[in-house]
Amino acid sequence: MSEPFILAGQEVLPGTNTIIDVPLPDLYTHSSLSMPAQVIRGKQEGPILFVSAAVHGDEINGVEIIRRLVKSKSLSRMKGTLITVPIVNVYGFLNQSRYLPDRRDLNRCFPGSVKGSLAARLAKLFMTEVVQQCTHGIDLHTAAIHRDNLPQIRADLSNQVTEQMALAFNAPVVVNSGLIEGSLRYACSTEKNLPIIVYEAGEALRFDEFSIRAGVKGILSVMQSIGMLTPPKRKTKKKAPEPFVARSTLWVRAPQSGIFRMTVSMGKHVFEGDLLGAVATPYGEDGKETDIISPISGIIIGRTNLPLVSEGEALFHIARFTRPKDVVDNLEAFQLDLDPASDEAPPEDLPII
């Protein structure tokens, strides 16, 4: 007999698909609020995986990734249990804001407290109702507002299972990232020793079809790697692009305030000494202008999208690799593989343009 699975006081039976409203503190208008969670249980026992999104309320790519994930026909043959929480920070999501109403960052408040701030109580609720029941986790993020991230996995690769999940996701870039105290990833690792990876892709408050398709495909690939799904049989097996682990990363910051003109694109292979752009005051020939020069060789994995910058502001995120040329080739293959026009069969969801 399968063990009972209970979320927010509601039992979910094997072979069923249930949406559960996890009660949250009311809005100050006295309107009730909940955090919807969808629980899909296979008929056979197996891993229990949570997939969460919108821990930062303005990071909406993950919401669409989860919407497509739960509709996937692949889940019909799933073992174990999948818990999806598309909007963790419901308060921020309603306000199109990264933060909660008290301006706290939820991803710096885990594992939380039942007697703490609103953020701490929400964090504790998520840990108690979701994380404590799971064996694996995937947390979906984007860059902050006016910034963009190349699809990438961030994970602590010192954990063998976490490393397996990170590589199985098949994002073009894997960043071996330390744990930040207060983050969901930190709490999962220290409180429960639960292997968890973070998928970063795209920009806040924007849908990006490339990032969304990569996210859905990556999660299904991870589910295959941990034994929740059986890889589909294909007549011709196409080798997936190999993910590359960054040796280190570095942020290039604005040397002065002004108007920023960018000259390199996302995913570009740059060399030490290359021109990345320039920052100038808005006063024409009499204004001061400073070139932005790459201090290292590597791949652009993140950048600002806003041309108005202040001194010290992060402009580019560059990752170092042992074989950067191979990373660029892999990224091109990755983009081609996810191009809707290259699908042999119509996609389950129409691409977002």
C-alpha cells in the first residue's frame, strides 16, 4: 500500500491529480488568499519532486513553465509524486513586484518562522507543507527587472545527486554556485539535505519562449534522471547538447553613471580586452564617455537591458570556461533544438511571440 500523502490537510491518492489551495494570511482588505499547489501522484511509488516558481513575485517565466509541465503527456507514465507551486510569493505576484508588501525578499527568509514577519511565515509554510515531504527540488527564477539571464543552472555540485540533476537538466551552462543564507536552496540543503537546483532564464515580468521551452524540457529530463519518468523510445536517438560547468563568473560594473550603449549580445564569446560597450553622459561631444572593456575571457551569461546606469551598477555577467568555443557551439545547437520551427510535430502549446 502507498503511504498517505497529505498537503494542507487534504489527502491525495495514488494515480490522481489534485489542486490544493494552501491558506495564506489574508490581504489587509480582509480578502482571503491562498497559494495553489498541484499534486500529481503516479500509481507507483517513487521520488517526490517539487517545482516552484515566483519566489520572487515578478519572475513569471516559471509560472508558464509549470503550466506547460503539468499538461505534458509524459506525466501519464510517471512514478512518484510531483508537487508544483507556480506562484509561491502570491503577494508579490499580485503587485507585479519582486518583494512582499513589507519589501522583504522572500528568498532571503528561508527556512522561516511561524512567529516572524510575513515573509518568514510564508517561507515556513512552504518548508512545512511542501519541502518537508519531498526528496528533490527545482526552483525556477529569472533575472531581476531590466536584466536578462541566459538559460543556466545554479547548483552546489559538491552534492552528487544535485550534480546529477544539474547536468541532466541540459541547460547550456551550469554554474557551480555556493549557498546563500536565507535562500530556498540554502534551507533545502541545510535543513533537510534535499538536493535542489535553480533554473535561471530570461527577464522579470517578461515571457521568453526560448527560456520557457528549455525549462519544460529540462525538468522532464531531470525527472527521467531520478527515475520518475522512463525516457521515450525513439527510432533515431539524437544526442543532447552537452552542458558545460563554468569555472567561475565575474560581474562587469559601470565605471560611471550615464547612458549605456551595449555592443555584445547574450551568449557572446568575448576575450580579455574586448570592447563590450560604452557609458556616456547625455551631453554630446562635451560629455564624458568611458569604454567598457572585458577584464576576462568568457561567455556572456547575464546582462542589463536598461541603458540608464549608475556608477557601480552590474552591466554584464561573464562566465569562464575551459573550452569557451565549445560552449558557443553547444549554445547554438541548444537554440536550434528548441526552435519551434524545427519541431517534427506541432508543439503542445503555441509558441509565445
